[in-house]
Amino acid sequence: MEILLAALVSAAVAATVVLVALRRRPSMEVSPLTSHAEATAVPSATSEGASLPARRPAPSRVAPSRDDAEAELTARREEIARREERLRAQEDTLGSRERSVDQRERSAEDRARNLDVNAERLKEAKRVQVRELERVSGLSAGQAKQILLRELDDEIRHDSARMVRQVEDEARHDADRRARSILATCMQRVAGAQA
């Protein structure tokens, strides 16, 4: 892309220089309306001693136009150099970003591989642990589950029976308290009426 841009800019500068040169050139040449004989007559007339008005190119027009063209060419070259520098800076920035993204991708891939390896290690460690527990206990995993479920069932029944007893005790205690309160209220009413 940089080469293409440089080629385009170079072509534009070359075209501009050619156009500027062609515009300035007719003022220095002999007018197309004058004949070849008239153009060659000036040197021969001066050699014969006759004084003819000499035709001089206008140096004031040529020098400033050449200076203008050179100044314009220099300005365009500087602009091209600035643009090329900006493009290089952008390429450097993009290159560093690309390297950073590549490094991040590699890092992410490494992490993913490490996670997969660690997951496999954990699965294998769990299998080894289950086998060791089966060996130590002398039971298979299914048998151990059944024993565990039976123990949990017994524990739940025991806990539920204890909770039922506790609720019954609280209900009895609450019933006794209410019954006493009702009896006390009744006794007060009856005692007041007899007195």
C-alpha cells in the first residue's frame, strides 16, 4: 500500500512538473507565427552591423516560474514525506497491535490447554480416590451409596420423630397453659357470682 501511494504521488508530481514546464516554455520560444527566416535573421543582421532590436526572453517570467515550480515541487515532496511518515507510524502501530493480539491469542490457547489438562488430572484423581475408597472399605461405589442412603434414611426418621415429639410437647404445654387460663377465668366468674 505504501508503494502504491508513493507511485501515485510521484506520478502526480511528475505530471505537475511537466504541465508547469509546458506552460512556461512557449514564452521562451519563437512565436509560431514568425517564420524560420525571421528567427534566423536576427543573428545574421547583427553580424552585418545593422542594429535591429534584439528579442530577449523575459528573464523575470522564467526565473519566478522556475522558482515557483521548484518551491511547489519542494512543498509537495515535503507533504509526501509527511504522509509517508504518518503511514509508517500507522503501520508500526498496527504491527504492534497485531503482535499484541497474536500474543494474547497464544496466551488464551495456552490457558485453555492448561485448563483441559488440569480438568483431566482432576477427573483422574477423583477416579483414583474412588478406587482407593472402594479398596479400603471393601465395598463398591454402589454398595457404599446404598449404605449411605440407609444411614441417611435412618437419621432422617430419627430427626423427624424427634421433631414430632417436640411439636407434641409444645402443643401439650400450650394446651395446658390455655386450659389453666380458661379455668382461672371461669373460677373468677363463678366466685364473683356466689360472693
